[in-house]
Amino acid sequence: MRIVDIREKSVDISRYRDPTIPSGGLTTSIVALTTDVVRAGKPVTGYGFSSLGRFAQSGLIRERFAPRLLQAGEVDPMSAWAAMMTGEKPGGHGERCVAIGTLDMALWDAAAKIGGLPLHRFLRQRLGIDPGGATNVEVYASGGYPYPSNDLGRLSDEMKALREQGYGKAKIKIGANPLSQDLKRIETAQKAFDGAGCLAVDAMNAYDAGHSLKAAEVLSPLGLLWWEDVCDPLDFETQSAVTAVYPNPIAAGEPLFSVAEAKLLDRHGGLRRNRDILLFDPVHCYGLPGYLQIIGALEHSGWSRRSFWPHGGHLFSLHIASALGLGGTEVNPLSFPPFGGLADHAIVSDGRTEPPDAPGIGFELKADLIGLFERL
């Protein structure tokens, strides 16, 4: 396929179902990538966005990476990745990886549409993976951001809503408040679910060395599903000190964006291959080609593919988890509308769900989101 037009726009996103609650000015880039391939009388267009939790990449996309794609001639998603990286030096990842990942999502959407397959089936075919394997994926509901008022009451309502949607496991945020308040948040959220191992906590890299060890002591007896993003993502000394004393699973990797950083985490972060979780975001890791490099490198060093639970909470991550046979994936059913969550009318049963069966990623099955893309 040849890319003939790329359009990008920065849009506001919110951590909350109620977008009036301040979210720190978060944005994301949305892109529409038009190809020269015609289906049903229209050029095939792929859609993508910059995953969730970072910011829009407008300048990088418009000034560097979109022009390279438009000049590349015939491409597929793998060769397009190489074209976008033309002239880029090793290291200095910054957020260029997110800009490339945004366009990569749209490339895979377009390629799967051209192939007439949902992305998870297209990926299995492209990567030589058993097409007859299971397609459903274990999922957990992510959210639980601190509310500026009535935090515990609103958190309780949110967790109950997630439980009613069929989710048996959830994740909430900690680290922004004193540990005593976070313990109340954990207790509140756990009441909505059944027993130990149903609630994960995400500290959003908030703890320094001293606070990390104190939190490890307090959180150890709570039976958490995992404790995520403990400290600065490159503070491997603190990360290792925590894993040495914390007996339950640690989850890490979301804020690391390259295979070189993933290898450093594995080598120096003290993670335990028999219990810990890897949360790299496929979009933020230079797109799927970069994510596959990370999986390949860490599998080679002894990690199981089941240890990977991609960050993002959206349909692209769901397809990837299904196609690659990963441990599971995050879903944002209430946060980051309209980007987070599953397709309209999708069902979660026994903590599992299926990716959409429509060609491409299936954004067309999310009415609010496809409307946003089509206005590009």
C-alpha cells in the first residue's frame, strides 16, 4: 500500500468518566492515514492515537514522521517503521517513540482492513502464529484515579460500576496521597471484588527510596494482584530494593519505551521472572515492531510471554494480547473516553473478552470514537 494522506489533530482526554474533573491538561494525537487501496469504492483509511496517559505528538508527527511515510512509496507496517526511523540516531528516545507508535497503530488498522481481517487474525497470519489458538483475553479494569472531592465515595461507586460490567479484577492509583489515605482507598476498592488477588495498585512512579520501602512493608500483607510503577522507572536501585523485600508481584515497564531500556530493567531492576508483570505499552514502544523486539529480547532472557500485560486499555492492546498469546491486558472502561474500553456492546464474561471481529482494529464499532476519527 502507498500512503497518500495523513491528518493529525491534538484532542483533550480525561482520566475520568466526568471530563470536567481536572486531568492535568492531558491530550492525545489522533491520526487518519489514507492509502491508495480502494475497498467498496472508497480509499482504505487507518486510524490511530497516541495511547493514553501521555500527551499529543503533533509536531513530531507532522514535521518528521508523516512526511517520511508519504515519501516512502509502497510500504507495509514493518517497512513503514524503518522508513519513519530514517536518519534517526540511536538513543534519545524522548517521545519520538510515541509519535511513531501513533502512526504505527493506523498502519496496522489500514493493513488489516485491506486484508479483510480483524487485526488479531491478521497479526497471526503475518507473524506465523497458530490461527486456531484461543482469541479471548483475560482483562482487568483500570481506573481509580483520586477524586478532588468525596474521593472514597466516588471511588466506591466507580468500582461497583466496573464490577457490574463483568470485571473481576481492577486497578486503582496510589502514591498521590499519604499512605494512610491510600490504605483507605485500597480497602474501599477491595470491597467491590471477591477476595484477595483481585485488586492491583499503580503508584505512578511516585515513591522515592525511603517511601518505597515503607510502602512495601505496609502493602505486603494485603494480597494485591500487583504493585505497579513503584518509583522512577530508571531508579533500578530502588526497584531492586523493593523486590528484595516485597513478596507479591511487582509490575513494571510502562514508562520505558525501547528494547534497550527493557534489557536494563531486566538486568538491573530485580524483577522475578516467576511472578512479576511486564507492562510495556505497544504504542509507546515505537509501535508493534518495537514491542515485538522487547518481547523477543526478554523471552530470550527467560521471561514467559504470559508475563506481558500491555498498557493502554484500548482495542489495539486487546488485539495484540490476543494475537500474541499474552497473559492479559488492561481495559479502561470508564477512563479516557472515547479512547479507552471495548467496542460498543462487547461483553466481559468470567474476566475475559474477545477482540472485535470487524476488519482492522474495530474502531468503527465504537460510535463516539469513529465519529471523532472521521471528522479528521
